[in-house]
Amino acid sequence: MMQPNLVADVMGGFPVLGSRVLSAQDLEAAVITGLPKRALRVTLARACSSAQHARTLLYRVVPEATYKRRTRLTPAESERTERLARVIAMAEFVWDNRDDAREWLTKPHLELENRPPLEAALSELGARRAEELLDRLFYGIPA
């Protein structure tokens, strides 16, 4: 499991979340209460190659009209945000370089039916598959 503080950092850390995340329990509490909507924007800006791409993914997590009138995400939207942040944090850890991680996250991957890992991570099962790929990369296990 990715370290909760690294996942929180992808979402903007203390300045965005309003509390310190030091454990999985802290992260779960933040998700259950609903993350600030800015956490989703910060998460996607960190991984997307363009503002347009970030906006497109943002509105796949939360419909545009809904996003504009709220200040916080629902627990379900917060879970999706945390899932994206977890995959991003893991990619940054594996690649040890934010730019290389961003490139991997946004390029289509054969083992994800030619979907970019970031888009696959919009679903729980897709995120698990992206995390498996990252594990194999990290440990040097061939596909």
C-alpha cells in the first residue's frame, strides 16, 4: 500500500486538506468526511499533461455543474480522488521522477486496452490493474 502521507501530498497536503495525514486512518477520515473540491483539481493538475486534459478528467469524476456549486466532494467523489492520487503517488515513487511518472500515466498502455493508466484509474478495477503494472515495473517482473 502506498504511504498515506504521499497520497495526501498529491492531493495538496495540509494546505488543501486542512489536516495532517500521517496514517491510513487519517486518510480514510478525510475521505469519509468529503475532501475539499480543490483536492481533485490539485491531484489532476499534478498528473495531467495539459489543463484541458485535467478538466476533462475532473468532470468525469464530478459533473461540471455539480463541481461549480459545491465546496466539498461527496464521500464517493472523495474516494475516486484518493484513488487517482494513490496511483499518481505510486507512479512517482516507481519512476522517482514526476515528469517520467506523468508521461507513463498519460500514455496509452497495451495491458490496459490502450488506455492511459490515469484514465484506467477512474474505476477501482482499473486502478488495481495500473497498480499491478507499477508493482511489476518496480520489482522488475516481466509482463
